[in-house]
Amino acid sequence: MRTTVTLDEDVVKALEALRRERGLGTSAALNELVRRGLAATEPPRARFRQRTSSMGTPKVALDDIGSALELLEGEGHG
């Protein structure tokens, strides 16, 4: 396949270095660099684990906002 691409300067330097080192043509060197990149894998990340702590029994029903406000702000909060 033929295509036109624009390479960044650091990629051009790596490509030229590989060409000189291995006596390859531009296409062969570029294909090798691309294959290396495709084969590279990132190290596996540590599995995320959520840590929880018991906060005890709630003082008010968690589905009753009025009781929670009364406890926090006192009677007659409204």
C-alpha cells in the first residue's frame, strides 16, 4: 500500500538511525518501527479496589430529609 504521511522529527531520526544501523530501506525500517510499536504493551495496571469503612447505624432514616434537617438544624428549621 502506498500512502503519504508526515513524520515528526523524532520519528525521522529514529527511522534514519535504524536504516543506518541495519542497512534497511525507508519502507522496511518504517515497517519495523511500526511493528515494534504495535507489539509493545503497557504494563498491566493494578486492579482498582474501593475500600469501605463502617460508619455505624444512621441516626435518622436516610430517606427522610425532614428528619435529617431537624437533627442538623434543630426544630423549626424551615
